[in-house]
Amino acid sequence: MRSDFTPVSRRSDIVLVVSTAVVFLAVSFFANLERALLFAVVSGVFVSIVQTRRRRRGDSGFWMLITALAIIHVVALSIIRLPELRFGLVVLPFALADGIVIWGLISWFEHHFPDGANADTDK
């Protein structure tokens, strides 16, 4: 069984940093900086997962799952009221846990529903 993990390059690191910064700046125009930090970190988690799942990018099922998870995250982060607290980098351990859960969920779906476009490359 081949692993789907592919190391990222310096270019993909730049894409991750720039996309996260763009999300932070965009959200900071409409919300406070804490909320902008949350959205930026979550977008960084999603971008890093997409970057490391290189073989699955052509699979429509992968993109449907990523889209569904992203919508759930956007709705949850928009609805949940955060306390008036300056938490800054305290959000990073939660982002790590969230990334691990997302990675595990994607792996579980790929294992149980291998009917995607790239399912035959796993064997």
C-alpha cells in the first residue's frame, strides 16, 4: 500500500503562507482580529491537507469532502460566539487537533469509499 503523503516544496510553503495571509486580511476587514486569526489558521490547515494529498486532487469525491468540511468550518466559526479573550497563538493546538481529525476523516472516507477517480492507483 502506497502512502498518499507527498512532501511539500518551498513553492507550496509560499502558497500556504500567502493564502493564509490573504484570508487573514480579508476576514479582518469584516470581523475582529481574533476571528480573522481563526479563519486564517483553519484555511492554512485545509491548504496544507490539500497540498499533501497530491494524488487525490483529481478525485471529485475528495473535493466534495473538502468542500463539505470547509462549509462546516465556515458556518461553525461564523455562528459560535467567542469570549472577549485575546487568545492569539493558543488557537494553534486546536488547529493541530482539527487538522488531525480532518486528515483522519479523509483517510477513513478514502478507505471505506474508494470509488473515486484515483481509487485504482492505491493498489
